[in-house]
Amino acid sequence: MNKNKQCSLLSGINNPNFQIYIMGTLSRLQVYMGRRKVLLPVAMVLSAMSALAGMLPYIFIWLIVKALFTVGEADASGVIRTYAWWAVGTAVGGIFLYFLALMSSHLAAFRVEANLRREAMRRIIRMPLGFFDGNTNGRIRKIIDDNASITHTFLAHQLPDLAATVLMPLFTIGLILAFDWRLGLVCLIPVVVSMVLMQTMMTGKSRAFMQDYMTSLEEMNTEAVEYVRGIPVVKVFQQTIFSFKNFHKSIMNYKKMVSMHTGLWEKPMSAYSVIINAFVFLIAPVAILLIEYSGDYASVLLNFFLYVLLTPVFSICIMRSMYLSQALGQASEAIDRFDRLTSYEGLQVDSSPQSVNAYGITFDKVVFRYPGATQNAIDGLSFSIPAGKTVALVGASGSGKTTIARLVPRFWDTTEGRVMLGGVDVRRIAPEELMNKVSFVFQNTRLFKTSLLENIRYGNPEATPEEVERVVDQAQCRDIINKQPAGLNTLLGTEGTYLSGGEQQRIVLARAILKNAPVVVLDEATAFADPENEHLIHQALKELTKDKTVMMIAHRLTSITDADLILVIEKGKIAEQGTHDELLEKKGIYLTMWNEYQQSIAWTIRKEAKHA
Ligand SMILES: Nc1ncnc2c1ncn2[C@@H]1O[C@H](COP(=O)(O)OP(=O)(O)OP(=O)(O)O)[C@@H](O)[C@H]1O
Ligand SMILES: [Mg+2]
């Protein structure tokens, strides 16, 4: 919430800031309403009519009492019966109108909720793929779900009350001044005093509260999700207390926020409740004085009775306006949060994209810095991979290999310099075409919770059953399929089959082979696999990379010895380059890495032999 939009929770609906604020929030929400926009004013009018109709029974009851006092006993029962029917009728009418109001507001609110979700998905689909690094799918879902449902509650339930909350006190003031202005003024004293008191005590104090409150709520929710997700790791490492720390901290933070806020309200709220309910103590002596003064015992008592019935309306309205402004604050903050999540700049799409016909990759003085980072992850990198050749990237952890690989399919755009495919800057290629031309297999590539067939066909939805069968063999997946009860139609994931890491990799490779893109980017495709799986994965990789332009990252150096070019990356720069043999001869970083790698293999073999 920015400062001029903020309003204290109690500043009330007559505050001009509040009016600007509510109009601003409403116009932002209206965008998502489409043609159902008209339903909101309809709901507000119906709700106002319902509120007024709801007050009529009080007047009829007062008229009944009046009839009892003034009309002769013989006539009284007929008049009373008429008034009683009117009281019942207006009460039922009020309820019916409110029902219609809620129906209209719900129709509008559901549309907003649905459109917000749709719009979120539309924007998120256009995000650079790197966006999903910093925003886990749990967090994205939570922000969209929570904020969509907050706007629903506000529009469907609280907003219809707005008109009633404005009209009811005005109507009541009119009534109480019309019957006996002296008693009326006395009734208004505690109302005015309590409102002024609240306003002066609260204004300013609760500013920015809503933002802090929702931030801490969001943190707590995210931490809860992270905690539950991490439970298997926590159990393995026996780290109960430690892992609980962040979640615990977020709960305590939330508790502190809420306690502080409740504390802030304690005194004003108590004073407010006492004063607003004290009107009876004020009007009773005034009524006694009036009786003495006018001598009209019956009519003063009658009016007194009406005021006791009507004055609590103010209290109800003030409470409602409090909830309303609170809900408004939340709704406005919800749209802010939603916008913040999705305002991330989507990929710029060239208005006259160029198509590519050649598939060499060129990095031209590429600099890349992650959003918010202080150092460049890639720092002036230039190299070329001729079409059909394989380049391998090696280097220490954090040297920038994954980042380089991800710049090719535009997970991110470069900060400086160009990445080119077939001589065309990747930013000038239509995103769909780029995605069609590049296959990328990352270690954490996911399988969908659907059938094996669908998972593979994702690479090319138009593939024929024969083509799918062929890639199943090429990706060495035959044994996986044969093991499954329903073959290719076996469902994966929840309620379905689970595959090992290596098996999943092979299915992912089958998908990539089916896609048959001319450029292949591979990041640590064999990292999770056991030796048997590793061998099969290698076979699958051979099929995938045949005649393709390949950029591969492999921690197992044996798998890249026949690469056309090996780049040794250090701090986002090329430290050494050449073929495997050339690099060994240079006796530099690569030789050290190679020796260490040989030692680790020897160590693994010795260990396995010992256990055999
Ligand atoms: N999403 C991100 N946001 C900010 N910084 C990042 C992000 N991903 C990576 N980095 C940083 O960029 C640098 C390069 O990381 P990168 O993942 O490319 O290294 P890597 O060579 O692939 O390492 P590894 O061998 O461990 O996979 C590191 O300093 C890392 O902390
Ligand atoms: Mg990496």
C-alpha cells in the first residue's frame, strides 16, 4: 500500500482519502469484471434498500407501542395487527432484497476471481523461464489463490454493505431528529465523541499495518509449505529443531504483528465501546427532565423507547465500516501483491521476428547478472559452436555453467552482448520457434502426473504411435515400459507408478529425442544415475545428440572426452579451451580436474570391490 492510498482502519467512510482509496481499488477490480461490472452497483443499491427495509420493522414496532398508548382499546387490535403485518412484511422484504444483493455481488466476485487467476496464468506463461527459479510453484500458487480469494470476500460479502453502511446512519439521524430533536441530539453526543476519540487515537498508528500483516502471513504460509516439503530431508538428517527454525520464526513474527496490533486497539476499543453504549445513561435523565418540563409523559416515553431501539444502529454501522475498510485494505494489498508477482518483465518479443535456418551457437561478449545480484555470473564470454558440433562446459561449482546453458533457450536475456543461433540474436527469434529449435534436458526436468505416453508425446504431440515406439527404443526405455502393468498408458506420480531418477531421465530423453530439435542443451544429465542407468543414459544421449549442435555440462569428465571443444569455465569466463587431449597437454586447470576425477573413480571402484 503506498502512503496516499493508506487509510487508518477507523478513518471511516466519510474520510475523503477513503473515498479516493475505495474508488481506486474498485476501478482496479472492475477491470477483471468484464460485463458483470454493472452487477456491483446493482448489489449496492439492493443492499441499501434491504438495510432501509430492515429498519422499518423498528418503526412499526414503535407505532404499535404508540397505538397501545393512544388508540382506544377497541380499535387498537386492528391497527396493531396491520402494523404487525407490515413489520413482518418489511423484515422479510429486507431479507429477500439482501439475498438478491448477495447474488449479484457473488456473480461479479466469482468473475473477478476467475479472471484474476486466468490473467495470472496468462502473464506467468510469458515469464522468462528463469522467473521460476526465484518463485517456486508453491509460492506462485499460494499468492494467486490467497489473493484471488481475498478479493472474492471483499466484493461478494463486504462491498454490498458499503451503501447500507453509509445510508443507515443518515436515515437514523433523520429519524431521531424528526421525532424529538432534543433527545436526538443527546443520542448523537456519544456517537460523535466515540468516533472522534477513535479517529484521533488510531489515525497514523495502523498505517502500513495491512502491508506488514499480509507480508508476515505470506511468509508464514510459504515457510509452512517449505517445511512440509522438506520433511523427508529433515528426517534423514535428524535436524528437527534446526529445520523448524525458519517456520518457527515466521510464526513468532506473525504472532508479534497480531499482538502488537491488538495492543494498539485495546484502549481505543474499550473507550469506544463504553462511550457508544452509554447513550442510555445520557438520554434517561434528559427524558426525565423533558417529562417534567412538558408534562407529556406518554410521548416522551414513546420517543425514549424509539431511541433505545434506533441508536445501536450507529454502533453496528461503525463496526461495519471498520471491517469494510480493513477488507478494502486487504483487497487493495491483494491486487498489489498479485501485480508484483506478475509485473516481472516478460520476454520481449520482436515484432518482426527472424527465422533461423542454421544452427550454430555463438556467444558474443556476453555479460549476465542475475536480477538483484551484485556480481556478474557471466563476465564477457565469447565462443562459437559450429552447427552439428559438441561443446562441453566444465568448471567448479558456481562457475556459471548452468547460467551459460540457460541463456541459449532464453531462460534469461543477456545483460550485455548477444547469444546467437544460426547468426540470429535469440531475442529476434519468435519464442515458439526458439523453443522448437532447442531441446534442453536439465537435471530437475519434471515428468507430469499423467501417462508415460503423454509424457513422451509432450516432445511432439503430433507424433504417431510408431514414432513413439521408436524413441522408446532409442532412449533405452523399453525395459521401463515392459515393467509397467499398462505399458505406455501407465500413469505416473500420485496414485500411479514411481520411477527411479535414472529411469525418469531416460523418459525425459525419449521426450527430447521425439522433439528432434536441431540444438540440444544438456545439464548434468547423468548426475543421479547408477552405473547401469548411466550406461543406458549414455546410449540415449548418443541418439539425442546425433547430428545436432550440442552444448553439454557434465560433471563426469569421461562422458565428454570426445567433445569437439571443451570450455573450462571459471568465474563466468573461459579459463581454458581445447579438445580433451589438447587440454591435458596444457597441464592447467583441466589436467588437475581430470586427475582428481580419475582418483575419485579409482576410489569408488576400490570401495565397491571392498564391499563385493
Ligand atoms: N537464480 C539465480 N539467482 C541469482 N543468482 C544465481 C541464480 N542461479 C545461479 N546464481 C549464481 O550464479 C553463479 C553461477 O551459477 P551456476 O548455477 O551457473 O553455476 P554452475 O557452474 O552451474 O554450478 P554447479 O556446477 O554447482 O551446477 C553462482 O554464483 C550462483 O550463485
Ligand atoms: Mg549447474
